[in-house]
Amino acid sequence: MKAAPKVNTEGLYLEDALVDDTFSGIVPFYSDSKPGKPEVVLTIIGDGTQSDDESPREYETNITGYIVGIPVTPGLFRPCFDLAAWSAYRAAVSEAQDSYQEAFSKWQALSEVGRGEMPALESIPMPDFWIEGLTSEEIEELTRSQPAEPNELDRIGAEMVTRELEALELRQQNEAQGAQNVGLELRLLSLENN
């Protein structure tokens, strides 16, 4: 099993789905237009009696999206599968196969002497189907640097610096008051000695 991207009908990536390892290509997935339990339908038989029809009534199914067997190109912000490019690629491959089959049939119809080289199937290079689903403005908005939120360690460090500055200011005030007290005591001593 491997993961394959699921896309909506516009090609925008939805989620991954588990698929067989050999899965490739693109297949639709559907949703019922009327979800719920199947109904038991009563039908009138030709003689006027009723019969319980146990077969469930079928509902119209709608394509909800596609499971894509081509891996998502890394580096896309919002991957989008280009469904139009896929259709064009499939048409080109089919045209190349039809052209080869026609050339091969003509080649086979010729005698062995006049055949020449057997025709070769033209290889159509597979383009990159995954494109960016966001506009350049949306990408710029996503990638614009946001102001960094301080983490717990930064916040605690800033608080410690603030507390140390407060403590230093208190020490300086203490020293100034101590010097004032010494000055007052010296004045008192000098007054007592006089």
C-alpha cells in the first residue's frame, strides 16, 4: 500500500488515500446525492398485489474529486493538480498511440523486402502536473516574518534583568541614605563637642 493524493474537482489537494502499490493514473471518487440507508420500494405487480422489492434504489452519484497516482511536487504551499494539463497529456498519448498503430499496420501490410525499419512509438514526455494553488500575494502573506513570540526562557531572563536593575537602584539609594546618616551623625558629634 502507498499514499496517493486526493484532490477536489478543481484539483486542490485534500488529503492522502491508501492505494495499491501498483496504482497509477487518475480515478474519480464519488459521493451519493442522497446519502443514507437504501430504501425498500413497494411495487404493484400486474395482478394488483404489492411486492416488496428488496433491491435498493439507486441514486445519482456525483464526482467529488480524484485520487491521483502522481506524487505531489515538494515545495508547494497548496498543491493543485492541473486537471486540464492531465487531459491534454492523455489526449496526446492517445493520439501518439493511434498514430503508431496506424503506422505499424501499414508497415505490417508491406512485404518484408519493402518494409524498412519498424515504426517506433513516439514517447510523450510527462509534464509536471502539480502547480501552486495559492497566488503570489497569498504566499507572501504566509511567508512574511512574524514578530517572534518570546519563549519562556527569554521571558524569565528579561524579568531577572529587571529585578537586578531594581536591586542595584535600591543599593544605590541605600548607600546614599547611609552617607546621609553618617553625615548627620558627624554633625551631631560636632555639636556635642562644642
